Amino acid sequence: MTSRDDLTLANRLADAAGEAIRPFFRARYDLEFKADKSPVTEADKAAEAAIRAILEKERPGDGIIGEEYGATREDAERVWILDPIDGTKSFVAGRPIFGTLIALTQAGWPTIGIIDQPIARERWAGMAGRPTTFNGAPVRTRACRDLDEAILASTAPQLFPGCTGEHFSLLAGQCRDTLWGGDCYNYGLVASGHVDIVVEAGLKLHDLAALVPVVEGAGGRMCDWAGEPLTADSDGQVIAVGDPARLDDILEALAQGHDGHH
């Protein structure tokens, strides 16, 4: 089972990651590029190493899946999912809207999620069955009566392969504003009631696991583009909506795509 102790530990892991990351922000450091051209910095590695050291000591039976150092005991019932810097491009450019993502999954379902912005020292913490907090105080998503009142956010247009871009464009055309950039930070803004919808494609497990408890614990909903819950087996197409009453409108807009322009 997931307990309050796990949430306390998750917060300590985020503290350790932040301590590792802050000295590198807007400083000089080594930068490498992965095969898919995405950047990795010394800060990513230092942060994940700091988290793993604590987990190996305090939760030796739990699995760990991290973006930088791969999987350990991934078949365990409880697995910690880590993305030390989600939004590395923002980090490299000196924009403080990246985040450290820490999730605990139980049998593949995310039960704890942390979105931590270590420069602004902003932290969203979610746990199944409990209200999401922002820096310790409960937060709620906001109501949205119609898509034409909604603020929609997404990381980058080029992350929508092929026709998913057309599906997204149709949805964007029905919303009041579309914000680009922001990675995990956007999901925190949904939880706090500042953004209404986030739609993305191509997310990996370490990109999405921590987001689910945060958004849902604040009253929102997360699912894939078919409306199904997000699990370790999801395909990376993600919807977060602050007002669950708008979910059907979003699913309908995404489903119409290029064949059903009104």
C-alpha cells in the first residue's frame, strides 16, 4: 500500500533533486545529446543520482525507473518513476518552467506524484485519495463552462506526429488561447486552476506518471485520447482537463481530426 510515509519520502526526494539542480541553473555545465537529439545535462544526472541513493537506502525492495539511469527491479509491486528534469530545453535556456517529476506506482497505477520547480521553489504534491497541495496548501482546478473559454497548453507543435497535429489544431481552434512550452509545469497550472486543458502526444511513462495524482487530486481528470486511464502501458497521448465536464468536448474535437471539419 501507499502511505503518508511514502508521500513524506517523495517530498524528501524532491528536496534532494532540487539541491542537486540549483547550482547548475544558468551556470556552465556539460551538455550531451541523446540519440533523439534531446539534451541531457550534468544536472539531470546529479538529480537522479541523488534520488536513487535515497531510495536504495530506504526502499530497497521498490523498483526504480528513471529517465537517465534506466530500470532497476522494474517488476516490483511498487515502482518509483523519475524524470529529474522534465523540460531540459527550458532548463538549458534558463527558463524556470522545467520540473522534477517523481511518481510512485502500485501495480502500474500512479498513486503519488510530485511536480517540483526547484528555482521558483514551487511544488505540487498529489496522492490517491487526498487533495493535491501546492507548497503545502490544498489547490483545486477551476470550472470551465465551454471550450471557447478554455486556455489550452501543450509543449511543442512538432511533438504531434502526422495527423495528430490536425486533430490538435481542431481542438485548439475551439479554445480561447493556446500556450506553447511548459512541459510538466502546465499540469501544475491545471491543478491550481490557471490553465484548463493540456493535450500532448509522445509522452513516456516518466513524463506522465507523476502528473496523474496531481491533476486528479485537485479535481481534474487525466486520460489518453480515447478517454482511457493512463497506466504504464499507455501510448503517450495524454489529456489533462481541469473541469471533467469538458472531457467529452475535448475527446470529440480530437476524434474529428481532418475528416470532419464542420
